[in-house]
Amino acid sequence: MNLQFIIFSLLLFSSLSVAMTKQQMLEFESQTIKAPIGILSAQNKPELVNEAFWLTLKARVAFFKGDIRAAKRYFDDAKLYVKDYPLSLSSGYWYLYRAFFSIEQGELEKARQYIKQARLSFTQHKASDLLIRTYAMEAIIAVWREEYSQALKSLQAAQSFISRSAEEVDGTTKLMVYDSLTAYYLTLQFYVKALSYAYQARDLAQEASNVLDGLPVKYNLCLALLRANLDDKAEQCYREMHEVAHTKKLPRYEFWALSGLGKIALSKKEFLQAIEYLNQARSEKDNAINNPAHLIVLHNNLALAYAEVKQFDNALQQLVSSKELLKSYQNTLNNRYTRQTLKIEADVYQAKRDLPKTIATLRTYVKFLEENDAVANNKVEYETQGVLEAQQLKNQLATSGSGVGRSSNGKSDEQKSHDLIKAYVVIVILIAILVGVVAYYRRSKNNLTAVLNYKDFGTGLYNRRYFVEQFEVVSSRAADYAMALIELDGLRSSDLRYKNTESKLKLAADLILKQFRDDGDLVCRVSEEEFVILCEGMKKAVLQKRLAAFKQALIEQEALVDVNFSGALICSEEGDFGNIFAELESRLVHVKRNAPGQVVAF
């Protein structure tokens, strides 16, 4: 009996010695991220580090280096240990970074499954730091899936955990959140916010000498500068990235740097230089880049550059490569990249003066445009057809059964004929009712889809997508307008619960609406606490007075006594700023820095 107890105790002690604490994991990670490449050459893991965590770190470093095959091998090796202890902290760590690797592979559904499993693990162990990383990664997946409301919820959850955490959140976790916020705002074209978070992430990486996460952060910073049309700063950023990547022999980031320099050369109309950079990037893509989306963009940019120098055959060859990749790209973004590729192809044929192929390509392009709008309707029609067929089969079976019963009772042929007619009448009535129900369902579904696409559920206001579409309409008809971007402050105090915050936000939104017209004014929630107000046929001075009335209404509301806002105004008379959203955000940042709590008309 004593011998069995000793054996059991030894086994228990050995299993506990393998299990790492959260603190041990984060400390070992902080050492690795400063000089990550060394871990790949290490033959034996440290004694206190368990196998799953060790192999996952190796996989992360191999992925960072650009060795996709080695990264996959390390992840697969670690999976053998993860299966035995799926809810351990090290398993959660594996699920978290395996999700990131799945994004690279273009497998977004798998990435979502991994993230759910990571959340289960970290929640069970109350590992708030790692749980914050999970929400940040979930936001990245949602951005790739174009599910921006879900991305915002995940980022708000991450920020909420950071604000409520009793202990200081580690720098790598904060960096991940800032990097995700960069990607989110970059996709929504809020470049000032994106750059703000990108610089904060870069500073955190530099403070911690974090090489492993530093270059990914640098990539997002360069991309934000490029999309904000800050070409000189973007070019400098990409050159710095290329120098580091070339020196440390990191082909993955050499690809990003060269691709970025190629895009800048394209925007500067230096097409031969663009071709040179993009071809150099293409030579680095083997093994280092696995995501079809990145390769499609590379080929499409090369096609644009070749077309500009009249090398049409080379341009078309690049587009053939894009189409080959699209055949196996099972992703929500497939339609978008297909449309982009077809549009470039039509432009190439038009420049080549091949009218028949131009028309044929444009027809296919239009088909994909229509398909993008009809996906939801097609799904409903498919479901409807299935319901109709099932109902018909059910009625046929019922009719057949009743016929057998009547024949067994010795009914006459005349009676059977009469019953059959009645059955057909019932079938027709049922089908008519079903068609009516389906029509009502489809109409309701279409209305619901419109609400989901254009409404913000927290406030009932229109969202950013609706605002962008409406602003394009106003711009196209050259109507005079005044516009404001305001940001509420004081809603998310540390002592407030989330539900209380949401109710305050809804109340503030209702107060904004009361100050504006139902017909000529548009109020939209465009992010967290930011609102855009677009007023046709209005001067800036009038809009400023309306916002002053809103401020007074805030003061008079006891529930909103701590809430204030800053705002920046712009109008059509000021001319074309190119990206008006970036201009408004830049003005708002200036107001918050120099005159917080004020509404400024520049």
C-alpha cells in the first residue's frame, strides 16, 4: 500500500514539474523575444520548460524567420502534447499562436476554432494577460473576415481587461492589442488613429528589445504610412525594415519591405523601379509567404506596373497567376480579390485595344459584383426550394398512406378519385400558404440584412459603412455640406460597469439626434465613442451652434454629468482633401491636444 502511494506521489510531482505557471511562461518568452533565432539552434529545452510551450516558441520563431515548413513541423510536433492536456496553459499558448499561423494559411475558420479553445484554457486558469492576447487575435481574424462589429467587440473586451486588471499587464500583451487596433483602424481608413496605435506598439517593442514582435509591428506601421499617402515616411520605414531583414536574413520581412517599396514606386509612377522591387519580392516569396491574399496582391501590382510600360503579355501572365491562386482561395475575401483582378485585366485588355476580351472580362467582373449582392438571396432561395420539396414529399406520402387505408376498407374507385382531388386541393393550398410565408420571410430577411449592414446596435444610429455610402452620394452630386467628427469623453470610467456605459452611450446618442433634422442631417457612430454628423445645405457656424446646444443638453442630464466631447468641423467650401476622414481625424487630434472639450471650426 505504501509503495503504491509513493509511486502515485512521484507521478503527481513529475506532472506538476512539467506544468509551467503563467509567470514562468511570460518570463521565458520575454527572454526569447530579444534574441529569437537562437532558440532554433538549441538542441535541448531548459528543465522547467515543458515540451508544448518550447515547440510553440520554436514554431513562432520559424514563422518569423520565414521558414513556413519548419513552423508547421514544430506546430504539428507540439500538437501531440497538446492533445494530452488540451486545457493546460501551454496548450492554450499553442492554440493562440496556431490561430495566427492559420491566418497565414488563409484558413480563417480553423483560426476561429483555435481561438475558442485558447479562450477556454486561459479562462480556466484565470490567465488575464493571455486572455487579452486571445481577444486581440480574435479581432485580427474578424478584420480578415470583414466582420468589423465583431472585431470592435473583441478589442473593447481586451481594453476592458487591461483597465480592470489589478496587476500591470505585460508589454507584449499590450503590444498585441495596439497592433490589432492598428489593423482595425487601418482597414476602416481611420489613418490617424491607426498611426497612433502603430507608434505606441513600436515604442513598446523598442523598450522591451522585442525583436520577435518588433518587425510585425514595423510592417503595420509602414502599411499605415503608405495607405495614409505619406509616401516619403513610408519609403523610409520600408527601407529600415529591409535593412534589418536583410542583415538578419529574414526573407519574410524582406518580402514585405520590397513589396512596400514597389507600391510606393507605383504611386510615384516610377514603373520600371516598381517592377524591379516587386520582382525581388517575388523571389523571396517561396516558403516565406503562404497566404494567397498577399501573393495575389503582389501579382496584381506587377500586372499594373507591366501594363504601364506596355508589356501587356507580362501583365496578363501575372493575372493568370492571380487567378490560379484564387481557384484554391476559400475565403470571404475571394470575391473582392477576384473583382480586383478582373478589373485590372479589363484595363490591360483595353490598353492593348483588344475590345472583345475587354468586354468579356467586364461581363465577368459585373457577374461577380452581382454575385456579391446576391449571396444572401441565393441562400434563402436554396432553403426555400428545400422546404417546398420536403412539403411536397410529405403530402405525397400522406396521400399514398390514406389511399392504402381506403383501399383496405373496400372503398369504390369513385370515392378514391374524389379523395385524390381533395388531396390535390389541400396540396395546392399548402403550397400557396408556404409561398406566402417564404415571400414574407425573404422580405423580412432582406430588411434584417439591411439593418445588420447599416445599423449600430449599441445606439440605434447608422454605422460607418452607411455613412461612407451616403457621403459618396452627397459628393457625387456636388451638394454643399458641413460635417463634424466628435468624440465623447468620460463614458468609460474605471468604476462603471459595461452595461451602465452602454446605457450612457445610448442616451448621449439620443441627445445628438434631437439637435438635428430627420431629412437633411445624418448622424452615424463610426467607432467606439466617435460620431460623424453630416448636414447638407448647412454652414459650419450653424453646425457649431447645434453642437453647442448638444453640449448644453449633456450638462442638463444628471446621468451624463461626467461626459464631455471634443469636435472638429469641415465643409465643402474648403475644397477636396483627398481622404476627408483622415483630415477630420487629424483635426480632432489637434483639438484634443490643444483645446480639449471644445468644438473647433478651422
